[in-house]
Amino acid sequence: MNKAILVTGGESRFCKKLKNYSKNLNFYFATKSECNILNLKSLQKIIKKIKPKIIIHCAGLSRPMNIHEKNIQKSIDLNIIGTSNVVKICEKYKIKLIYFSTGYVYEGKKGNYSETDPVKPFNNYGLSKLGGECAVAMYKNSLILRITMTEKPFPYKKAFSDLRTNFIFQEEIAKILPLLINEKGIINVGGKSRSVYTFAKKYNPEIIKARVNKKVRLPLNQTMNISKLNQIISKRKKFSW
């Protein structure tokens, strides 16, 4: 594929992994200094330089999670306003947009959420990413990926045995991303539905089992239905760029 693909947030943890799987792909990983999503002139400058056919929008604010509670202005700026700016640019220059969202847009109580289920974020991070989704959904030439991923090795000493999710390592997301590049709409992206402890123990037998503190009020079934993802992968895995 010769299409130029601009990746915002090119210095992020995920993008560092993605670079390992992009040697034969025409990716351009933009730094914050050359692609400021809060500045339309900065975005226009990088667009004119790279002339991308696709933008993969990874830039934004994620960790630490409590920053979205303590500093809602920063959360709104980076995840909602910044994403809206990227949508505006894509619409102006007719560029395909792929937006990295999160499974946190779902309520996280009943589990097995499909892409057509109602959304009801359980924290400010999810709300901020849903705000970005709203802007992206207004632009038809777009793809929203609701992703549940983590770093490898698992970055914590303890893991919840009573919280179910779809954790998948960043490296695995990087591998399957090329298979999704031509899709539109919304796709849940993650791994097998299981407890965080079961996921972590597979790779670290020494992980300590823990339970969710009731005071934290984390919903215990955040699992997504990934059948749509699996169908796409099964159809496209025999093809390569």
C-alpha cells in the first residue's frame, strides 16, 4: 500500500510498538511539536507536508486515569476539542480518519457489549473519549476503534479476579491494525473475555490476585463482543499490504 498514513501522537507508548510493525508501510509518526491537535494551523502544516490519505488519531490524554477527574479542562481539550480539530481537517482535505477510542464508553455492568449497544461511560476518561467519538461519527469517512489494550509485560503486581474485560497487548493491536484500515463505522477491538487476573497470570505466574475495592466503584463486567472484529480478521488475514 502506497497511501501515506499520518499517525498523531507518534511518541505515545502504543506508537512505539506500532513502529516495529510498520517497516513496509507508509506511516509517518508525527511528534507533538509538529502536529499540535489543538492548533488548526499546525494540523494544516503537517497535512500539506505529508499529504496523507489516512490519519490514525492516537494523540490524546489517557494516563494517569485520575487526571480526567482532577483536570477536566485538559481532558476536554485533548480528547474532545483536539479530536474535533482532527475531524475538521479530515473533512476539509477528504482524508480517511481512524480514531482510537476505548471500551470505557460502555457502562461496564452487563458485559458482552456490541457496537450497537447504548453507551454510558462510567468515568470522565470514557466521557472524554465518547466526546471525541461524537465528532468523528459526524464524518462518514471514518472508523472508530473501541480498544481495550495494555502494555506488555502487564505493568502491575496485582490483578483483579472479579473484574472481567478484553485486555490485549499493544503489540497485538499493532499487528491487526492493517487488517482494519479499510473499514468504516465502529469496531470493538480486544482479546478474549476473561478476568484481569486470568489474563495477567497467563504471562506472569507470580501475579497477585486482588479484588476491586468497593469504594472505587469500578463496574465489574466491561467485556465487549468482538465477533465483528473476528469476522473481519478471518476474511482479511490471508491478504497483506
